[in-house]
Amino acid sequence: MKLGLTTASFDTAIQGGRTNLVKIIESAANLGFEGLEIINKKEVWRKDISDDIKVNLVRMREKKQRYFAYGVSFDLGLADDTLRWRMMNKVREAILLAAVTNVNYVTLYGCLTEEGATFAERKDVLVKTIKDCLDLAEMKHVTLCLANDNPALNGIANLKAVCEEVNSPNFKLSLDLGEIALGGECPVEALKTLSQYVAEVLATDVKEAEGGQLEFCVAGEGKVPFADVIALLRQLSFEGFISVYYKGSEEPADGVKRCAENLKKLLSE
């Protein structure tokens, strides 16, 4: 089990001009992260950062960090076939970039985010589109990892249904624990049920805010029982990354630092 960091933790700081990929790599090394998942979102970076990734591979190696996943945010369950094909071609581009940069995983964020989309209506379309992308992924020895980062897709039963229907060794999950808790389900039970499909665990957390609603917070300071999660991952002989994905409202640098401290303490026990 290794401690990873996703660049999406810094989205607000990137948009505000307070950080960039070079600074994130430096910070991750200083905090003891073993690997980075770099997520390419044009609305965040305001550009395609594919070239930046290639340039910074040397810097990551110097910091003894592994670039283990390339993340993209495209909805593969769109109702409009033309738009969906465009998204699918973007995923294929991501697979090619991952292959060129020797990365094993492409994480798929943003599926079933279209307004009004429901799992029941879009599951078959989503599964078909993922399968259409898998031919290239298998050829390039890349694994597609689906993230449960929105309500329409989130949930143990939904994720299990997609995995069973896709039914490919090149398709796995990036299981977001905080999203599972936000949906009213137990993260440990989710991990037990979906363990055979999980390639990456996204260490997010939620706490109760004013009015009783749940909001994202620093990993290890909310409702997700990370001690039990890590114990189960050890029991499962999990060899992948448990990745900090900070979604709280504090300055990302501060939130990520506390997430790292909390998880490293649990991992050392």
C-alpha cells in the first residue's frame, strides 16, 4: 500500500494562480507522498497540460515520485451520441498519453454528470462506451479506473453493476470513500464488497456541518473510519495507492498537509 496524491486536491489554488504542477510536485515530495495522479481538467488548468506532464516526468523521478495515474473528466454516459463519441475520443487520447509516459492507469472522472442523468437510464450507454474504449486500453496495457464522484453514479450497487457488466481485467475503480459516506453508505462495506475491482482508494472524508448536512473535510477528521479502512486494505494485501483527494474548504496546501499527516500516522501504526 502506497500513499498517493491527486492534483485535483489543488484545483482552487490552481485556478487562483497560487500553485502549479512544479510546485505540487515539490510539495508532494516534501510531504512524503510516493506518487502523483495528475488530472487534466481544462477548466482548472485553462489549458491541456499533456506537454507539462512530459516535461515534469524528469522532475518527478528526481523526487523519487511515481506518476501512477492520469486523470480526465469526461462524461461517457451522455445522451447525445455525437457528444459522447467526442468524449470517448478524448479518453482514447488519454490512453495514448498514459502509454507514452509509462502510466498504467487512466482515471475517469465526471461520468453521469449531465443534468437530469440517472443511473437507470444511462447505465447501458456508459457500459457500452467504456467497452468501446477498452480495446485501445487493452492494446496499450492501460487500465481504466472509474471514479464515483457524482450522485448519479455513486453507490455500492451501481458501481458493482458497472464492473460486472464491463467485465474486463483492464477496468477497475478509483473508490472515493468520502463520496460513499456522503451517499449514506459505509466506506468499509463498500471496500469489502468491491475489493476485487478497486485499483485506487481515494482518501476523502466528510463531517457534519451546521444544519446536519455533510461537507468534505480533511481525511482522518471526519466520519470515514480510516483506521478500519487501512486495516482492511492490509488484510486484502492491497498493493495500490491510497490517494489524498482533498475536497474541503480550507486552503488546499493546509488541507493536504493535514491529510498526509493523519494518513501517515495510521499507516505507520
